[in-house]
Amino acid sequence: MNRNIRVLLADDEPVILRGLKKLISWDTLGLDIVGEARDGIELKALIDSCTPDLVISDISMPGLSGIDIIRDIHESGRPVKVVFISAYQEFSYARQAVQYGALDYIVKPVNTGQLEQVVERAVAVIRQESQEERNKEMLKSYERKNHSITIEELLQLLTDGNKGAASALARMGNLAITRYASICVIETDEYSSQTSRWEERERKLVEFALSNIIKETVDAAGNGYVFRKGERFAVLLQHEQATGPEQIMQDLHHQINSYLKLQVSIGIGWPVTGIEEADESYRSALKALKTRYFAGLNQVLADREGHQEGPRAVAEWTAAQASLTDALKSLDMEQLPVLAGRLLETVRVLSGDSRNQAVSHVYNSILQLEQELAGIGAGGGLKDPEDKPLLEMLTDTPTFEALKQLYLDVLKRLADQLAYKMNGREMPQLLQVKAFVEEHYAENITLESMAALVFMNPYYFSSFFKKHTGQNFKNYITEVRMGHALRLLLHSDLMVYEIAERVGYNNARHFSDMFKKQFGKLPQEYKQSLKR
């Protein structure tokens, strides 16, 4: 629906102004009178403040003449149409005004038919020009959108290895002349491992916000294009310095973390010297993205080529597995975690960038340990409290750090299983104590309360516990609490004081001191050191 046309009336004679307003039905013709002026200076001020579409004015007024007014409109570029009213003796003056761009002129005295005819013509011209302007804007918008889609499609083809896409982009004038080009890939960590957490509407809102931040950051850096590649966002960067993309992606990562509170991993591909080789950089970026399983989530990752130590790592894994088996059979609880750490280091080397390889090596290690225990009559099979298969549990770990922790937990359960078989009657009591601690570690557990649980006096319970575990009960409680605290620190966004409360400490400072004693660093320092 068209809006009414805005009109200014101007004449230095009040009686003529009143007559103009009454001669015709302005509203019926689709016009609103938005102001009246009695001299040229007042008219100029109203044109500035009222933004009219049409001015109907006496050509000769005090202050500024009609020619002055129309010249000012023309020089300012305003799309304002002007109709002048003139006396018969000013006819040549009115014709000069038409040459300056006036739409029409009316000779006094003005009558209804004359005014209606001129106003209807003005309305038709204004409406037509307005529609043409809208059509031009729509065409420009369509061309911009179509141009953007074409670029995105060509970038997708380029990263698929289509060499012709580079030539097409060059013909469109969308490539800069730079030494290097790199592809970077951005993926939201939540999408990759916790898809069910996101409702479809939330996902679209997050992707919209994420797309805006990526485009703003890349546009600010210059010589970059953002496009979708499957479920991920991808960026083509053209740059002079080989290390240029890393700074841009670090800045982008900071923006996403700060403003969207999202965890994202960004893979940076190798810089290539020709845009037609962008597919190589893209594959390199995907390879970098895969390393987040080992490096940790929410990081900027570059593809670093490294030499493989296959045969040597296999030999080290075999030796570490044998040592670990011996320590488990002898229930050497001090050496068990040390040897497990050594074996996991060989797993890291053997796996390269493959998450599946890491899971496979750890799973094989556990199977071999179970078989060894079964050979001495101590194998009972491992079962998750939720009845999940062991391989599924290992596969579900989001990072290598989480895989390591699960492996250590399994070793501890194997050791408890063996100790139970070896120690007969007392072992169920020890397992009962450990199970209670594992379930109630956040509560106030005392030596006396635990002794009462297994019907022992506190002194005997203390001796009994140290005999079977090699550590005193108080240290064991601390160890359990710190283990849970570490998991919360690494795999949640909880504050330090919240973690302290969840693992049984009312005083956050005391908790931090105990954490530092256990792990060598305060909680936040430990978390930051892992990120670095």
C-alpha cells in the first residue's frame, strides 16, 4: 500500500495559502500537507525538517526566491518535486524555473481544475519514480545475493579439487594477488559430540550468530571469504605472511568464546602458493581439526607435519604392557599409574591423529590385562555401572585426556578385582569402604564412621586400610576427592568454589591448597597450563 505524498505550501499572502488548502481535497488525491511557509527562508527550513515529496510555492517571495529554493534542492540531491505559482507578468521567470527542474507552474489566479490537474500529474511522476527506485533496489539486492551464492558455490567446488573454480573466481574479480592462500575450518565442539543437546531452533540461532561473528572478523582482516562446507564453516584467507591466518583465527576464537560463550575448534590448513591448490589446504585443515581429540577441545589447531616412529613405538608399547601386567599382578599400586602413563604415551605416538587408533590400542591393552588375570583365576570381567560395553565407553570419550582417565579407572577396578580374589574375607570389607567413599566423597567422612561401617574399632581399621592399600585413609579420601575435582575442572564450566563444594570442601581456599599439593598447581593454573 502506497503512503500519502508529503506536501509543503508556500506563499507570502495568507489568503492565497488558505485558498490553496480549500480548493481541492488533498487527502482524496493521496497527499498530506505537512507544512506552510510565508517566505523563502522559512520554506528552506521546512524542506530541511519535513522531508517533503512535493513543494507548491509562489515563485517570488521575500528572503529567498523560488529560483534560490529549487537551486538548493538540486544541489543537495533531494528527490523533491517543485510546482511554482506565478503572476502573469512573471511568466518568463517561471519558465526559467522549469529549466532548473521545476515539475510545472500555475499562473494566478489559481482555480480548482488547474490545481487538480497539476497535482495529479505530480503524484503520478512521484509514484512512478518511487516504484522505479524500489525496483532498482530489489534488482541490486537480488544481484548481490546471487553473486554471493555463486562465490560460495565456487569456493565449495574449489575445496573439492575443481581447478576451474579458481579461474571462475578470478574472472569475477574476487581474488587478490597475494603470496599465500589458506583454508581454515571452524566447528562447534558441542555439535560434534553432544548433538542431542541442541534443539533445531537453538541450533539455527547459534549458527546465525556464529556466521555473523566469523564474517565480521574475516571482513575486518581483509582478503577473506566465508562459506559453508557441509556442517562446518570454512574460510578462504589470502595473505602475504605464512603465519598470517593463525593470528586472525586466534582473534576469531577469542571473539566466539567471549561473545557467544561457545566452545569451537578451528583447524588451520597449510598455506599454498596458488589458489587452485586450495583443496590441499582444506584437507590439511581437516587433519588439524582431528588433532583436537589429543590436543583438547576449544582450541586453534594448525596442521604440524611430524615424523612417525611406528616400529619403535610398537616395541615400546609391548614393553610397557608387559611391565604394567607385572605391576598389576603384584598389586604395586605406586608403579601402576606410572607405568600406565608410559603406555599411554606410546599410544599417543602410535595413533598419529587417529582417534579410532587411540581407542583401539587402549581397548587391546585392557583386554590383554583381563586375559592375564583370568589366567591366574582372578578374571571376572569388567562391567560398567550403567551396563555399557567397555568399547562403547572408550569410544564415547570426547578427548584423549578423558580416555586416559577412563583407562586409569579401569586399571583401578582390575586391581580391586584382583585384590579381592587374593585377600579373601577382608577384601569385601575394603571394597565396601571404597564403594561408600566413591558414592559419598562429598560428605563428611571420618575414620570413626568408616570403622563403624565395617564393624571395626578405629585403630584396627586404620591399620587394616593401610595394609591393603599402602596409604592411610585420610590421604585416600583426599585422593578420591581430588580425582573428581580434576574431572570437574577439565570437563565443566564450574567455578573453583563450586567444584570445592561438590567434592566435600566448604572452604575454597583450603580446597585450592589441597589441589596444589596433589597436582602441583592451583586449579586455574592447572587448567590454563593444559590449554597452553
